[in-house]
Amino acid sequence: MVRRSGAAVSERSHTTVNPELTLLLSVAALLVGGLGLALAGWLALASAQSRRAQQAVIQSLQNDLRVLSSSAVAVGERVGRLDRLVGQLAQQQKELGLRQEQIDRSEPEDRSYAHAIKLAGRGAGIDELMEVCDLTRGEAELVAMMHRLERHGEREA
């Protein structure tokens, strides 16, 4: 109802609807709705595929991490064993050095006599034996004489 200048006027409007236009609008609405549903379905499918791909990558990375972790533990254990071995070898080397020093201190004459015998075998004289091997004249003469006797005995044999 529309009121004009105080009087109530009842207007009834009749509109006619074009059936072709209605059909066209209905089809368009259905197409838009169908496209919307198709797009929503495609997005859901793409999202699911993406999620599966991400889960596969995550699983692969977790496996790689497990392998690396166990490898790191094994390497750590091996380094520990090698470290202990190096410590043991260092201790053995130190002990061998001490033993060598004891041997060197306890048998210095034996070494100089062995060296003097080698030098006499190469033809060294008494003065050279005294100087190089720190022998007294009597010791050097004895080594030289023993060497001469040894050589003389070899010639007769």
C-alpha cells in the first residue's frame, strides 16, 4: 500500500516473468554451482595429493635422520675406542722409551765394543778406535789384535 497525500491507495502490481529468462538464469545458476563444486572437488583432491606427497617426504626425512643418528652413534663409539687405543699406545711408547734408556745406561760398554769390532773389521786403526768408541789404548789394541787373529784364522781355514 502506498500512501499519497493522506489517502491510502492500494496498488497491485502485476509483473510477468519471462519463462525463457527464468530458464536461462536457472541454467546459469546450475552451471556456476556445478563449476563451484567441481573446483572445490579438484582443490580437495589436489590438497590430498599434496598432503600425501608431504607425508612421503617427511617419512623419508625421518628415515634419513634415523640412519644418520645411528651412524653418528657408531662413529662416536669408534672414536672413543680409537682414543683409548691412542692413549694405550702412547703409554706403551713411553714405557718402551724408559726401557730403552735403562738399556742404554746399563750396557754402554757393550755398544762401544760392538761398534769398535765393526770399525776394526773395516780397517780402522787403534787411534780411531780410541777416539770414536771412547776406548782406552789397551782396549783398542785388544780389539784390533782380536780382529787380526780372526782374519788370520779365516785365511788358514
